[in-house]
Amino acid sequence: MKGRIGFIFIVLFLIHTSLTYSQRVGVVLSGGGAAGLAHVGLLKALEEAHIPIDYIVGSSAGALVGAMYASGMSPIDIEEYILSGAFEKLVSGKPAREERFFLRERSEDASMFRFSFRFDSLLYNSLPTNYLTPAFLDFEILRLIGVVGASKGNDFDSLFVPFRCVASDVYNKKSILFKDGDLNEAVRASMTFPFFVNPIRVDGKLLFDGGLYNNFPSDIMYSEFSSDYIIGSNVSGNDPPPKEEDIISQITTLFSHQSDYEIPCETGIMIEPQIDIGTFEFYRMREAINAGYNSTKKYIDSIRQFVHRIEDTQTINARRASFKTTIPDVYITDVNVQGVNAKDVSFVKDNFVRDSLRKPMPFHTFEKRYFRAYSTEQVKYIYPTLRKEKDSLYSLHLKVTKQKPFTISIGGHLSTRPINTGYIGLSYTDIGKGAIGVFGEAYFGKFYTSTKLKIDYDLPTLFPLRLSPYFVLNRWDFYENSTTFFATAKPSYVTQNEIYYGFSLEAANQRNGKYGIDFRKFKNKDQYYQVADFKDGDTSDITFFQGESVQVRYEFNTLNRKQFASEGALLRATLRYIQGKEISLSGSTIKTPYDIRRWHNWVNFSIEGQKYFNMASFFKIGIYGELNFSSNALFSNYMASILNTSDFSPIPDSKTIFMTEYRAPQFLGTGLDIVFNYRKSFEFRFSPYYFLPLRQIVSPNENTFGYSDLIGNGMMMASSSLIYHSPFGPLRLTANYFPMQKHPFIVQLSFGYIIFNKHSIR
């Protein structure tokens, strides 16, 4: 009898042990945008409680978090990444300047909005399909999870834990299951929210966010895996009826179906963190993670009533470390380009390799060349995937979409001062053996008008080059009452007209730098008065200066905006040789008429630097410095000499006022940018600057002028602004201080950019 009891006890013990140790736990993660980051907190709490995770299924944001876990990242790793600057760039679509390729970028202009189109389908194929630029998003997903998936032969069952996700085929109105294939492609499809990020095509189907048709894929967990217990994490729900003023709710309702937010078996639990975080409120990442963590901690005891199996920290860390050792470093041996015709393949492929891969390309080299290719204006979209060939060797597959050939750019600057300027540009781009861009642009307004024609030809050589012939017309019209909108403007007292043409050849220096050489011919015409009391009927003095210029330059730029930057750095050094002939003719206000003709030649060297430092999340300080040295001789009179002298104008508005006190052939300038920001878009800036002329042109009276002694008197200028950085350009209320002006304080409200085409030689 005792033997039978013992035998039964042993059998029951073995059955219990078998059930305990074979118990399999599946985790289902819902979609939900920024709120979906609560899933990271759930995974963190489960691992802390030693609850095993054997399978994971996700949709949309849940697909991203689940795939990161299935790729061997611990919850702590995922949390650190999400709270890092890299994830912020991923969800904003604005990669740091370090990831951009400076040489391939378009010259800065005053554009605020660009619209690309084809003439054969002007409207139908020209409306934008996405808000977010996915370059950094697609690269990071490839780096974080795509490499892991490729190393496992694209078998989702071979990941750290088996994984599934879903996307939506809106044409056939059905959910698509991913259980194999390119892991980064599956997740990218699953998190493609309509109009926020562009959809991708997989196996011929255009796919969107998995949450549209199945936002909580618990049915996939039930049908695909033999889970004994399912833990659901849900931060979403079926949407209420759409509202008239809410475009997001209208889009979601238009595309989505009702989802089932239930676990399809009795052995499971649903965890629903109570958080009110909007789809795109990614600045609340930490709040979402903490909500998921705290909610899950409350359910640990309930889970333990059903899940008795334990996987302690040491065991899971060892298993995760062992998994990571099976993922080799990536070396690319072949590049395949899809989506463009044969003549376009050459340029795209040559951005990554030249002719053939004589030796495998490491992943960090691919990263640089990926962003270099993406910075090409003729390329709209590049989607990368990897295929493992053998060992550490992979082939790279690129799905490429060309940019529409024509682009209209619109912008300018609107101000309460009478310096309003409009901008319009039209460009044509194409690719073949090289990339070509033809640009025409015009500025128009009373203060500034300009026309520019330019061709950029990019060669995908081992050391990328750009050749750019150009032609430019400029006119600046400085008139006395330019400080307020309602003042009656007197006749122009200085106008500058420039015509120049030439070509430049530029070469890349890493991602963010470039060298250049420039040759141009120019003809300048300056009209001015040398007396203050000129009348409407008076004629101005005129100076013509016509000649040639050769320039060599270096520029490094990681600033985050083309104006009013708050991050990054700038270094610009220029050495220019100028020669030409001056012809100066007197006007009616000069007592002794003159007609002076003389030759000039000189060298000008300038160096300019700027760098911003993050002092706190809301506070930044930028430092600025500029040094200019010129050997030019005096022109025929004081005004002609001043007009052909470099100026110190670090404040954008200072470029719209003719101020002789900030002009000198040799000077040193320095200053600060003190920036307080609120949520990236709102800023208060205070910018004091100091100008020190090392040698100045002075005019003690109307009849004499010349160079001053070394080191003249210094001069301050300052600006303070409240700025809203809208998607189209800066809207600002600004107060400027220029102490030597008749009206030293200038207050203005403005919208747009004060950016002009470059001067011919000044």
C-alpha cells in the first residue's frame, strides 16, 4: 500500500514538474502610437519578476517593441534607446545634421514650402503622401532588428523568441501576417500610419499600419503558437465616431476596422495601462514606459497563480548573450537596386560601390553611403534590406524611388518693416550616370531683387564631386526710412547692383564638410550719395567695378536650421583673390566733378565659426566668432571704399540696413546666442555681439578719407526674439539694438527667412 501511494505521489510530482517546466508564455502587444511605448515597461516588469516570455506578437508600435525584444534587446536596452536622442530622430523624421551629406544639399534660400510634380500628372501624383521623412527611421530599423533577422535567414522562429506581426492591405481590405521574410520590412509595414509615414510595398502589396485591421493580434498568438498562458498589453481601443475638427480621427475611421481586444482563451490576462497619451506625443515617452511598468507590477501576483515557471535574471542574460554571439558583423559583398530604370541604377549603385566590391563593405561604411545617397535631391526614397549569403557576408537590396522631376519652391520674408521680399524657384532634376539639377529662382521686393540660374552636376566618384555653373543678378536698395513700415520712404541713398557668372567645383570632406574652388567674372554698379541732405532731383555718384575673382573655401556645417539655429556647429574659411577696374563718376551733389578710373587687386581672407552647447533640456548657449582680413586699397571716395568692404552682420536683420560703423577691411567679431526653448518649436533668444575693427576706413570730413590707426573703437549690436518655428518658417517678434543708428531700437514682427543670394565679391 505504501508503495502504491509513493508511486502515485511520484507520478503526480512528475506531471506537475512537466507541466511547470513546459509551460509556455506568450505576450501580445497592441498598437497605439506613443502610448505603445508602455509595452517596454510591461516587458521590464515581467523580466524583473522572472516571468518567462516564449512568444511575442505585436501590431504597429507593439510590433516595433516586440521585434526589438525578439532581436535580443533587453527591456533595459530598449528603454535606454527610446529615451535617447536616436529614437527622437526616428519618430520626428529629422535626422541630426551628422547623418546628412552636406555636399549634395541644395544651396540655402528663402524657400518655406516645396511642391514636386510631373507635368503628365500635375495634381494626381503630386500631393504629398507622408509627413515624416523616413530616412533615419528605415536605417535604424535595419540596424536594430533587420541585421538580426537577416542573420537568422529571415526565419522569425529563429529569433531570441519567436515573433509575429501584422500589417494592413488596404486594397484587399485584410490583415497580413508576417512570420518570415525581412524583419525590418515587416515591422516597418506594421507601423506605417497613413499620411504620417509613406507605405512600403511587400510582395507587390502596398501595406499600411497593422492596427488598421488588427490592433490587438491575440488571435495570431492563439493560432500560431502553443501558448499555455497569454499576457496582453493594450493601450488602445476602437475609436469613437470621428469629429469634424479632428483630422486624425477622420483618417483612422476611414481606413480602420473594429478590432477585438479580448484574449481568445481562458488562461490569460489583459493589462491596460490607464494613460492618456496621443498617437504622436512621443515627448511623453518616459511617462508611457512608467505607466506600463507600474500597471504590470500590480498584476504580477495574479500572473504567478498560473505561471509557475521561473527564468531568473542570470539565466535570461546568459541566454541573451549567447544569442547575440550568433549574430555576425555585417560585410556587404553585393548591391542590388530595384525600382528605377537601367540608366538610373548606375548613379544610385555608384553611391555605394564603384564598379565592383573588391573587398566587403562594413556596415559603418554602408551607413555613411546610405545617407549620402539619400541626400541627393534626385532621389526621393531608398528602402534597404539585407540577405545573408554566408558567414558574415550579406547582399544589400535597395528599393529606390526617384524624386518627381519638377519642384516649385515658394517663400520669402514678410515684416512690419518695409523690407518684404517674395521668393519663387523652379527646378528640374534627373539621374543617370550622374545627378543633374537645373535651378531657376527669383527674389522680388522693393528692398531686394535677384535672379539666379544654376546647374548642379553630381558625380558619384570615390570622392564625390559637384560641378556648378551659375549666373546671378542682385540688387539691394537701401533707403533712409527702412526701420518702420509706416514711415514715408525718402529716395534710395545706396543701391547695389551686381551681375556675375562663373562655376564652382566642390568635393566632400566626410559627411558634413566640403572644399570648393570658385571662379567668376563680375560687374558691380553702386549708386550712392556722399552728402546727407540730398534731394529728389539730385543724381547720385556711381562706381562701376568690373573684374574677376578666384576663391578657395572650406565649410563644415551641422547647424539644425538654415536660420536661427540652436544646435550644431559651423566653420567657414574663405581665401579670395580679386582684380578689376574701377570707374567712379560724380553726381550732382559733388562740388568738384570727377571721373576716376583705376585698377585694383587684393586678397581677402575670412574665417567664421559658430557652435551651440546644450546646457539643459530647455537652455542652450551658442558662441560665434568671425575674423576678416583684406589687403584692398582705397577706392576713389569714402562711400565707394566702404561699399567694397566686408561687413559684420551676424544678426539677420542687420543685413537689411546699411551701417558703415560695422564695415572694415580688417575686423574681429564675436558674440553669444542665449536660447531658451519650449518643446522645440518655441524659443526666446538673446544675442549680443561685439565688433572690433582692426583697421577701419574713416572720413573726418566730406573732403578727406583714409585708413585709421590699428584697432579702432569697438561697437556692440544686440537682438532679442520670441520665435515660433512653424513647419514653414520662423514667426518672430524681434527687438534689435544698433547704437549708432538714428533709431537705435528697431522692433518688428516678421515671418520667413532673411536669406539672399551671395554677393559677387563682398
